Amino acid sequence: MQKIKKTSFALTIFYLFSILYFATSVQAQTQNANKNKICPQVAKELQMRITSLKKVHKGMYNSIYSSLPSDRIDRYNRHVNILVGNLDREVNLMKGLLEKLQQRDQMCYERAKGLSPHIQAMHEVQAGIYKAIFDSNTGNYKKLVEKFGRQVKDISGELDKHFPRS
């Protein structure tokens, strides 16, 4: 009787530890798989943000060359304010994604380092556009929108260089 209790207890402990071992090994494998997928996921999100920035640039460009003479480019123009708000949101999301990339492994960090100056330059252009609208400086706004378009093209090319599409 005593031997049966010891054997059943030993088998129970063996089964519990084997289940625990297999569960932790499976969890470790899925975490490593997710860690390897984070760079492509963030790159895909960055590509979506760039697509949104292209749409914002198109809207800003169209607002400059609008056929309506009453469309002024200043802080009271609702369409321009919405575009600037969208630009601000997209640039801040891109900065957040860049920080997420920089916190990952060394390979992600090296890739993010190449994008960092472009995103910083885009943030500066965005701040300049906001200031130009607040000051009702239409000439400066036009120059900044053209510069913004060049920045979007540059960052799109840089993203394709560091994160090639598969």
C-alpha cells in the first residue's frame, strides 16, 4: 500500500513537471517568433503612415492652388486646420513607431537609425507649417508644403531601402 502511494505520487509529480516544461518551451518559442516579427510589423505601420502623409500633402497642395479666390490659408480655414491636425497626428505616430523600433534588438535599432533624421526633419517642417498658418504667411506655407512633399518622398525611399518589401 505504501509503495503504491509513493509510485502514484512520483508519477503525478513527473506529469506535472513535464507539462510545465513543455508549456514554458512553447511559450518561449512563440515569444522569439513575435520578437522576430516586430520589425516587419512596424515597417508596415510606417508604410501606412507614409501613405497617409502623401494624402495630407496632396490635400495641402490642392488647398494652395484652389480655384476659389476666397480660400485663404490661415488659422481660420477649416480645411487647412484639419490637414495640419492630420499631419501632426501622423508625424507623432511615426515618432512613436521609431521609438518602438529603437527599443528592439540591434538589427531594428540600426534600421531605425537611418530613418531618424528624416522623421526629425519632417517634425520640423510640420512645426513650420503650423507657424506659417498661425501667422497667415501664405508664401512661407507654399515653400514648406513643397519641402514637406520632398521629405515624404525621401522618407519613403529611405524606408524602402532599410525595410525592403517582400
